[in-house]
Amino acid sequence: MLVVGGARSGKSAYAEALVERSGRAPVYLATAGPARDREMVDRIARHVSRRGDRWRTVEAPLELAPALVEASRPDTAILLDCATMWLSNLMEAGRDTDAAVAEFSTMLAGLPGPVVVVTNEVGHGIVPENALARAFRDAHGRMNQRLAAAMDHVVLVVAGRALVLPKSPVPEIVL
């Protein structure tokens, strides 16, 4: 399942509740990497506190596909939080984002247990003023589309409310 929403929309809490209700051993796949400032340290601490001791945490700021393969079991449910941070890490490391997203999307179907992926929606704003921000927005949009196509379900979370999005068939256009 892909859980998408804006910043502070409630998507992580929603995804955590899905994993908790699965009855499987919860695994949190963290992509944030090492915290670089006090605000990020506090943010990570809040997430860890909210999840409690029952969750096993695996950190994978760059090598996401191998970490998922290693952590996924029939008796586990994995929460990957979040794809946006992972994409940012890839770009910062100079990696081929399209290739990494393709590899990740393709391997999802072969996992033995369920995966919930959290990602931000970054395309509802204005066109960014600089080339790097535009490149990130464009790569992020491509990533979200590819992940949505690979997932069985996509949920949009807005203001703590969830909306299950239907699969999008190619419309019949009459001119």
C-alpha cells in the first residue's frame, strides 16, 4: 500500500496504525539517515516514541531494496517511512534516481510480507524557483507514479483523513 499526503497530514500515523492492525511483527524501515540537526533528532524521537518497543527498526537511507528483501517475512509487516527522504538521499549522493526507483518498484511484488510505503505529495505547489528543486519535484512525481502503479492500494491522507484512491483506467475520450 502507498500512503501519500502533504507534510503533517497524518500519513505516518495512519500507516503505523495499518501495520499495527495487521497482526504481524511490525518493522519500521527508516530512510531519514543520521539526523543532522536538533529538530530532526526531536522528530525522529517523536516517531520512535509513538511506535513503542514492539517495532523493530531497520535504517536504510540509501540501500532500500536490499534492506526490504532482508526484513520481509510472511509474519512481518513493513512500514517504509518515507520514500521522499530516500529520494532526497539518492539525489544528494548523486545516484541514478530513476534506476533506483525502478529496482525498488519491481522488487515489491516478490516480497513475502506486506509493505506500506509513506511518501509526500509535492506537486500541488507552485513551480520551484531553482533547478535543483524542480529536478527533485519532477523525480518525486515520477517516483510516486511508479510506486502507485506497483502497489495494490493507494491512500491519500489529508488532515488526518484517509481516502482510498481507485485504480485509474485509461479514460475513453470522446471529442
